[in-house]
Amino acid sequence: MPQRGMTVTEHIILGMRAHPEATGAFAQLLSALVTAAKIISSEVNRAGLTDILGSAGVINVQGEEVQKMDEFAEKTIIRHLVRTGQVCAMVSEETADIIPIPDRYPKGKYILVFDPLDGSSNIDVNVSIGTIFSILKKEGPGNDVTIQDVLQPGRKQVAAGYFIYGSSTMMVYTTGEGAHGFTYMPEAGEFFLSHPDIRTPEEGKIYSVNEGYYNYWEDNMKELVDYIKTPEPGRRTPSDRYIGSLVADFHRNLFKGGLFMYPSNLRDPKMPTGKLRLMCECNPLAFVVEQAGGRATDGKRNILDIEPQEIHQRVPFFIGSPRNVEIVEEFLKD
């Protein structure tokens, strides 16, 4: 049983003891990811004092302007993970294709899919941002990684989670045995277990959605939001809280209860299927929320059951407390 105050390294080792067949490869991978997050956290916390704010002057695969901190975070994660010898490939939200492992490094059996710095456009104004990650196990034969090795549904994730860089830096992750939160103590250089076995409330009053896109939504989506925001006897008074940083919005709702929504915008030619990426954003957070007792859907299907068609596939995304997600499905089922 994990004890509050244990380090994330101790927690990983405890998990290994429950699986005698474990070789330590997975633990080494996670430890490298934690180290990369510590470096990113330090850089984020002094971003205003260094020349790392603003645009890097390039456009990513999503057609978005890459921020300098995005670039720094991506390079930091790649540098630390390739050295472990435990990954055979990586996929980043910022890079169009699969990131291969250089031949000079040994290759393992895991694939890391990640968003290096979600919400980075908000860093200039001190909004909480984060790193989202998903770990898959290569299933195909041979050493070469194909697109089919990567395009696995969320149900096959070995582990997933995120780091949030805010008033404190936290790591929340799951290996399919509950969701656990760790808070970083810079003085000790360690993440300590602060939130064991996270459970999200059955229902919450918070709804998080960018209502600036209201006129782009389908009619049933408009009806859903109108219903949520209209107080009725016997229902909790709704509270609109939208930060615009997925990690920050999700993290708050995970603990307080509620619903985050990023629907399809069928009348917006730039984002007809929504903005968020299935593999590097939606799948990992859906895995975490399910382990915490919540749910995630695209309005019709469980997010974790969707078979990816491409590594940067976008989907509508509704995630949060189970009763809130049930209401979404009632309105969007047709």
C-alpha cells in the first residue's frame, strides 16, 4: 500500500515488487521522464529571467506557432529518454513523424507519446502549464517501429499521466492500478506522494468550455451547454471555469469534480473535429480519469476504445465526473 510521503522512485519500485516478472526497464523509463520534468519545471519557473519566452519562429505539424519553451521541453524529454535504452520510438505533439532512436543507442520495447508543454502559449502570463505523456508497448515483430506499432487504442497504454507546472509542480500518473499524485519539493529534488489513490467526485458543478466557439457548434452541443448553465431545482448551481490550458483545467476538475469539454466545431474549417489530439492528450488523461473513477468520451464512444487512424488525429473531448459525462452522452448520442 503506497504511503503518503514516499518518493515517486519508491512508488515505482513498490509497483515492480507486485510484478515479479518486471525487469526494471519500465522503472528506468519513468525515472528518466521524471528527471526531464524536473529540468523543465526549473526552466519554467525562471522563464521570465531567461531568453526562453515567446515564439521559436517555426510552425508545428498542427499549424501552430511553436513556443521556445515547447522546443526546450521536447528536446529535454527526447535527450533523457533516448539514453535509457528502453524506448524504441517516440511521438511528440510538436513533430510530424515518429521520432526514431539514433543507432548509437540501444532500443527497448516501449513507445513514448507526449505533449512536451501543453498550454505553453500561456506561459508569458503565469498560467499553469504541463507535460502530458502516454507509454505504449511495441507489439509488432522485429526492431523497426512502424506506424501500426504506434497506432494503438488508449486501452493498451501501459502507463500515462502528466506533470503540471503551477504554484507547485505535481506529477499525476497511473499504471492501471489507481491514479496517484506526487508534489515536487525542489529543496530535496524529489517528487513525494501527496495524493494517493485519487478519486474524482461522482458529480461536480464546474464546467470548462470555450464558449467563444458557441456559434460554431452543432445544435445539440449548444443545447447541452445551455442546459448545464441553467440552474434548476435539485441541481447544483453551475460554475464556469475555463483556463484555456488543458492540463490546468483537467487537474482542477479531477480533484473538485466537473466537466471539461472541447467539442467538434463543424462550422469552423480549421477545427471541424475539435482541437485536441487523441494520442498525446486525450488518451493519457482518459486513462488517468478512469483510474480515478471518472469518464472520458468523444460524445459517442469511450475515448480509450477509439482506434487511432493517424498519430496526430484530433477528436472531440469530454472528460470529468461520471454523472456529468452521462449528461453529455444523453445530449450528443444522436
